[in-house]
Amino acid sequence: MMSQEDLVKFESLCRSIYGQVDNDRKEAERQLHMFQKLENYPKLIMIFDASVDPHALFFASSQITKMITNNWNSFSAEKKTDLRNYLLNYLAKRGIEVPKFVSSGLLKLVGRLTKLGWLEDQQNRDLPSKLKSTLYKLRTHNFPLLDSEF
């Protein structure tokens, strides 16, 4: 998939793409352009397991959001559901650790998957009530962070 060396280079390019230096940003955009291709989807998913760099995580989530939106019918229903569940589990485990802009990007992707798949899969229609139930359970177990939110 992606070697450790490739991952380090990817993270560096992602930091450059969101950086201040115009020439660095343009070069990073040129090199990262290949990640817009559908065949690089598995590499983008791997970023979530392999990287802690917020810019790499944000870039991966935004590219997957574009892929899902533009190539909806290229993904099987099972793959879409697996991705949504993977992202929800990722957010449950690491959502509090990542910067807000990363978690917002991931939530946008979950929302897009759920919205576009609403009529395809009953699991999408069940998601709001499952999330509500889970959040209620967390709240009743006196999680201070959640109590202040509701």
C-alpha cells in the first residue's frame, strides 16, 4: 500500500498544501493530484490508521468526500456502509484527540455517506436513532464532557 517513507512524504505535502508559501503549495497540489483518482481510495483510507498528522487526515477525508460524491455508483453498498461504520468508530476512538477541523471533515463525510445512501440501505435511516441512543447512554453514565454539551 504505502511505505513509511511514502507516508512521511505524504504528510509533508499535506502540510505544504495548507501552508503559507505559494510555491510550496502549488508543488504539493501537483504531487497530491494523483490522490483524486479512484484507485487511490485504499491509500487514503490507510492514512487514518497510519497517520496522526492533522493535515494528512483532513486531506484524506476531503478527498474521500469528493470521491464519494462524484463516484457514488462506483462504490458498492457494502463498501459505503463499511466506510461509514469505520469512520464512526474512528471518531468514537480518536475524535476527541484530533483537531476540530479534522473531526468536522470526518463528520461531513459521514453525513454525505448517510444522506446519499438514505434510500439505499435501512442502516442509514437507523443511524440517527442509534446515535441518539448512544449519546444518551454516554450522558447517563456521567461523562462530564457530554453533560455540558446537552
